[in-house]
Amino acid sequence: MKLAKREQKIIGLLESRGEISVSELSGLLGVSESTLRKQLAVMAENGYLIRTYGGVMSVNRVPDETFESKLHKNMAEKHRIAEQARKLVPKGSSVALGSGTTVYALSTLLDDLGQGVFYSNSMQAADYLAHSAGLESHICSGIVRSQTGTVIGSEAVEYFRGLKQVDFAFIGCDAIDAGGDVLSDSLSVATAEQAILLCARRRYILCDSSKIGQSAVARITNLRDCDGLITGREESGLAERFRTLTEVFCV
């Protein structure tokens, strides 16, 4: 699902603010209100936003869980996932990192790499790596989701699309369904994570076992288009069946 730059900007602003008037949005985007209303009507029909009296609001009406709150869930499993991912990254690699606490756990294990270049849309991962000797840390521009520190929007997407191909990409997700679709609770986050994956030669999904077999609103990719899934052991055995789609590491 590809979104035009203006649509990405609108969705990013809504996810940051929750709700915004058409008049303010018109000023921010530099387009007339009549033109904007037509585009907003189409976006509402496609399920990208909700129209209100005189404005629009985000379809993600449930507030984001904070990064700090997520950080303390399934900590032991996330650490095992991060340790397995760390084994895949040799010294001198170029790496694109998505957002989320499992990817952040990986970033905290990369400070002994000695040499490497990292690109991320995670405020927390980029900041951690920026303080690691010998590593070069870059963060994309865009709109920051205040609760999670994830950078989204058209600027973020274009940043990763413009990168020379990197060696590895690691992203997290909110769910992986039974068909192997990797999903996010946010359309704008999904769009940014897609761009992160596509800028890399080797692509990995980091996902704790509580998210296996679940569903969410926005598709990022399918496991068949990735080089591997790193997850925890879970009772359903679904992760094992994903081996027909990609390499699976159950830790």
C-alpha cells in the first residue's frame, strides 16, 4: 500500500496530534481548503482517517502505549531475540534499524561492534548508538510520535528510500498473522518500516512470541520477503510453520 507524500504528511500529523482542523491543515500543507477537503474525503473512504465537523482525526484513537511501558514487557525474551540478531552483524556493517523495544534491545548490544554505520527512525536507538565509540549513528527527519519516539511521515520514508543499500535491516512489529503478514497498529509506522526493510540487502523481523498469530491494521511485509524471523518459543507452533516462508530462529 503506497501513500502519496501529502497523505503521509496528513497521517503523520494526525498520529502526532490526534485531531486537526481543515483550516490549520491547509496552512501547514500549503494547499487550498477546497482541494484539501476533496483529498480528505477520499482518504476517509479508504479508511486512512475519520472526518469530523470542520476537521479530521486519526483512526488510531487508542493512545500509544509508552516506550517505557513496552520496554518492561517480555524483557528476557526480547533480550534473547536481540542476542541472536547481534550474532548476524559483523564488524563494519551498515545497518538500518526500525523502532520498538526489541530493536532497541538489539541496539544496546551493538556498542561493542567497534566499527559500523547505523540508520534509524527510533530516537532511543539512534541516541544510544551515538554514544558508542567507533559507531556512526544517523536518524531520519520526520514527525516524532511523542509516546514512542518513532519518527514517521513522508520525510522519514524518503530518507530511507534515498539511502544507498545497507547490509542489514532489523524491524519490529505489532503482530504476525497466520499467513505470515507482518503488521503494525499504525499505517504511518508501517509505511516507514517498509522503507527501512527495502533499503537493505538482508531483512530480519524481531518479534516476541506474544505477537505471533495476532492481527493489526497495517501490513508492513510478508515473511516470504524477508531473510529471517527471530522470535521466542510459543505453544501454538505457528512460528515453526513459518519456516516454509523464511528462516526462523526460535530462542
